[in-house]
Amino acid sequence: MAESARRDLPTLTNSAERLLAGLDLSRERLVVRRPGKRHIIHLDELTYRCASAWLS
């Protein structure tokens, strides 16, 4: 793969940062934004508790 193409690929850190930016624990949901779209994922109780404990 060409070096310039490698630089354009998202890294795990960038992906995690984007997901964390969309995490809304007060509403128990994750908002995933993509160009021109927005997906809302409602967190179940276990996922909510794990995310909450991980961030505290």
C-alpha cells in the first residue's frame, strides 16, 4: 500500500475518539455520525454500565 494511502486510513485511536464524542450517557445512547447521516444506537443496560464504569 502506498504511503499516502496509509495516511488516509482511520486509526483505531481516531475511531475511538469519534465514537466517544458521540457517547451520550445521560440519554443512554451513542450517536454515530457519517457524512450526511446520523445513526442513533440506544444502549442496553449492560453496555451502558460498562461504558459508564470505563469512563469513570
